Amino acid sequence: MHTLIFKSLDLNTQLLALKPRLVDAHKGDFGHVLVIGGEYGMGGAVRLAGEAALRTGAGLVSIATRPEHAIAIMGNCPELMCHGIRTAKELNPLLMRANVVVIGPGLGSQDWGEKLFKSALQSELPLVVDADALKHLASADIKRSNWILTPHPGEAALLLGQNVSDIQADRERAVTALREQYQGVIVLKGAGTLILGEKAYRCYDGNPGMATAGMGDVLSGIIAGLIAQKLALEDAANLGVSVHAVAGDTAALKGERGLKASDLFEPIHQCLNP
């Protein structure tokens, strides 16, 4: 196996993948993201991913979550179209209308989440697989070219059957092993996030204030919002990671300690409209 050269991500370079919008554009031109997740007690995760997709420029964003969460999410972000889902069968009409799916934020490890995960896998849509969906994936033997996996070191360890210390000791080796095992594009999160598709990149932006709940949900929403706007998966992963990190650095100008995932929403908007 040859040694990979990880190039440094640069936001301005990655922004070249986005094309100017036509004056007669409408929301349908910018895609429809479906976010699936939000088990009991974790409805905030899908809200964060959904709003991040909106701030990134997706034309439409739907949320499939527990019925108990749907009204609360719409009350906080009325632009999100929220659907209470009790069974995997109820997910099918939403999958038919979407262009890209985020599966995993707050999905949980119970039967409800597992069935929604399997239903999403049956679609041919591009997937951004995060959080609890990665735990379900760890017990499956699946390769797929049109997905992006976004594990943190603990999830990467679970996917590879290793310890977190093994992942952190050689992150380049870990991201390579993940891509060999699962194909697609791999985003190994953490300090110096690594992105591996046909090419390899490392992100040097970001800060310790981003080590807080919900940041990964925001990243998955950003990436999906870019795929919805017709970016190739690898371009979406590279630009998404870069925007997420730079937005985090912008938000942290007020201080790293106490930074919230939702603090990134306005900086995301700024990063994508320089």
C-alpha cells in the first residue's frame, strides 16, 4: 500500500466548487435534504443538522423524527419540514422526494433507529452517515460508492474493530482502512480532520471549543446541503469540512469555552458568501 499525501484544505480553493446562482433560480434548483434521526431525548440533533443544511444553501430540508419532536423542531426553526415517523414504511414517501439523506443524528441504537437505517440504505440516494447510524453500520457488511461516512475516533474504532488509541496513534492508516472497508468518502473527524476519497486532504482549521455536543450534526448537515446543490461527494466533503472548521474559528473569536454548535449557523452563512 503506497503512502498517501494529505494536502491541506483551503476554504477559498474549495469554494470554487460552488457556482454562482442564476437570477431566475428557485428552491428546487438547490436540492432537497432529508435528515433522519431524533430518538426520544435527542430531537435537537436532527434540528442542528437540518438548520445547518439550510444555512449551507439547500433549497428544501425535511426532518424525519419521532412524532413527539416534530412540533418542537418546527417551532424553533419553521423553515424545516418536520414529519413524525413511527415506522420505517412511513419513511418511503420522504425518501422519494429527497435528493440526499443524512442518517444518524440522534438516531439511537434501538429497534426504531435500526429499521430507519435499513430503510435509508435501500434507497439509491447519496447518504451522509453519521453518529448512531455508524454504530448500526458496524454490525453490517456493506460497501457503497455514493456515501460519506463521518466518524469520530470512537466510531472509527467501532467500525474497524479497534481501540480508540489505535485510531489516534495512526489516523492516516485508520482513514485508509475505513475507505478500503466501506468505500465512498471517509471523513475522520478530530483535530486535523482527514478526508479520503480519490484524493486525500487534511483540515488544519478548527479549535478546541468545537469539542462539544452537536458539532458533528452540524457538519453532516453542511455536507448534505452541498450535495443537494449538486456538488460531487468528494467536493462536498472537502468544502463541508472546511466551512465547518472556519465557521467554528469565527464563532470562537468570542471565546472557545462555552461555544455551542448552533453558534456556527451565522458564520456558516458568512463563509459561503464571502
